[in-house]
Amino acid sequence: MRHFSKSWHLRLKVSVVFLASIISGCGGARDETVAGVIVPVPGAMERLSGQGIELSMPGFGGGQASFQGNLAPEKITEFYQKEMPARGWQPGTSLLSRGGMLTYSKEGKSVLLAVSAQGGKSTLSVTVSDSRK
């Protein structure tokens, strides 16, 4: 059995607590599949039924799904700014103002995240494109 120093245990515990606080601030997280691409979604956001499309043709594939919940737009953008790079997605253009838009890319796929608020609820639109199809 391997023994670790107390400082290593403390660093691990702090890291786990920090990660848990990020996720709990968003009501947890779950994976959703949009056009065949797995995208993390804050747990407080519910998928809107009938609000999605998928497109597949030679040279291009993509889709869109919408989510709604009682999570502040800035909490949603903070979630993605931490979660997407942790999953290997490269950040692209972002426009943040009371919500906004974020883009990420990985392995020939692109994800556009649009966040807005209206009537006390936030809406998240996830648009995925895959130029490898």
C-alpha cells in the first residue's frame, strides 16, 4: 500500500471541493447529445421538447437543441468557460453581455452556445456543426 503525504491529501481535497462548488452552483451537470456530439449542460437547465433540429448531408452535419432554467446567464457562461476546456474543447470567439455567445471547437466539430434571459428564466441554445461528415 502506498502512503501519500498530508499536503498531497490536502491539495486533492481542496481540488475536489473547488470542482464540486463549480458544479453545484449550476445545479450539477449532465451530458446531452446534440447532433451526435456530447455536450455538458448545467443540471438546472431542462431540455425544451420540440425545440431541436438535426441535419446530415455529405460534407456537413449539425444540429441544435434548446434548454431553459432558473440559472443566471452569467452562471451558465462561467460553467462553460470552465467545463468545455476541461473536456478538451478549444475556446474561440466569445461575446459576453448579460448572457452572450461562446464558441468552442474540437476534432472538426464546432459548438456555439448562446445564452439569454427573459421573464426570469434563462435560455441556452446549443448549436453543433461537424464538417467531417
